[in-house]
Amino acid sequence: MASSSRLTEADVHAACVSIAEQGERPTALTLLDKLGRGSLTTITKYLNSWNASDEAKVLGAETLPAIVKLPPELTKDGEELIKKIWSIAKGIADEELDIQRDALKQAELATHSKVEEAFKFSEAQAMKIERLEDVLSDLKDELAEEQNNHAKTVTQLNEAEKANVGLSKDNDQLRHEISELKKQVSTLEEGNKAALQEKQDLLKEHAAALKQKDTEIRAFDIQVHELKTSLDSVVTSNDQFKSDLKSRESELAGRTIELEKLSVRHEAAVAELNTLKTDLAAAKKATAGAEKLVANLEGQLGVYKALDTSGKDKKG
């Protein structure tokens, strides 16, 4: 990408016209002072092309004095008049120096080759400086882009910190809820133990009752003729007991259905926990502890499933 301040031939020619219109002959130094940029080599090259142009011939650039500069001792009020007198006097002095110029031209021819070499070296240095200016401009653009990216990154980091604060609050809420669930699970475990003990007692009583009924039936068979009335009563009792057994079987079937419903609820709870795990894992490494607690909660919900079934059996 080219530098926006690179000196062009048109810029040098315009400066030459401006200086010539002030009654001065443009030189490389006066052009450098007026333009404020560029190299002497580049300015000299464009000055030579202007001196050879028709515009320079019309303005009589060759006949103009090289520099019209008044001594600092002269006052400003008479500056214009003194400038004209100074120009006339310098013109007369220039005529006297023409003879000396001829001699100097001979010396100039002798040193022309060296000047050419210096000119080429200066031109190469000027081109190198222009390339470095291009590189510097590119680097400035890259720096501006990096600064812009840095500002965007800082904004994103600030937003991420805000989101992290919200996630930390959510994590604390989850920990509190998990603690409450642990308490509920502990309560259910105690209830489950009591229900299991009650169930075992009922099974023992039921087995003892069945054994006793079998003994009674065998005794009634022996005394069938003597205790027919008692036998009818026992048969009635036995039928009532069978009815109770059927009722218990019906209750067991109902509990089985409730167990299946509880399994569906458990699967939904597991799916919800998996979703929570995914959200917590994407938040940050700081939520890894919450994932472990959620995984623990999943196992505890499995225990809750068994405990809930046992609790319903106990109620039945």
C-alpha cells in the first residue's frame, strides 16, 4: 500500500511555478524547504524535468536569480524596495561572474561522473526510504487492526466474566437444591427401612397363618363327621382369607403400575440431569464440581426410586 505523502512530479512542478512567480529561480533546497517532504534526489529529478519544460521557458527560469533573500539587518518597512535593489545588484554581480562560471563548467565536467554516481546512490536510498515508508504504513494499519481486535477481546472477556458470575450464582442454587434432595433421600431411606421391616413381619405372619390353616384343615378332615358345623365355619373363613389374598394381589398389581410410572418419572429426571450436565460443562471448569454432584444426584435418584416404591408398599 503506497504512502499518502509520497512526492509526485506534479507537486514539484507546482512548487517550481510558485517560486518562479515570486521572482526566484527554483532550486532543490528551496523546493525541499517549500514542500517539506521528499528526497533531494527525487526533487532534483523532477526539477530538471520542469527546467526542460515549456512552462519554465515561458517564466524565464534560467534568467531568474537563484535565491532572493534579504539580510536580516534590513527593516521590514523597506523590504520590497530593498529586495528590488538587491535583485538588480545581484544581477550585475552575476554578469561579472559569467566568466568565472565558464571556468567552473570545466571543473563541473570533471566531477560530473562522481556526481552521477552520488545521484544514483541517492536515488537508490530514496527508493529504499519510500519502500520503508510503505512498510511503516502497512505496520501502522496492522497495529490499528490489532488494537481494534484487542478492544473487542476485552469487551468479550468482560461479558464472559458477567456470565461467569451468573453461572456461579446458579451453581450455588444447585448446590442448595442438591443438599435439600440429600435430606429428602435420607428421610426416604429411613422410611424404606421401616417399610421393609413391616413387610417382612407381614410375610412371616402370613406364612404362619397359612401353616396354621393347613394344620386346622387336616384336623378338620379327621373330625369331619363330628365337627361339620365347625368345618363350614372354617371353610367360610378360608374363603374370606382367599378373598383377602386376591385383594392383596390386586393391590400388588396396582403398585406394579405405580412402579412403572415412577420409572418413567425417573427416566425424565435422568434426561433433565443430563441436560444440566451439558450446560454446566459448557460454562467453565469451575462448574466441574457441580457436575460431580449432579452425577451423584442421579445415583441418589435411583435409590429414591426404590425407596419411593417401598414407601408405597408400606402404605398399602
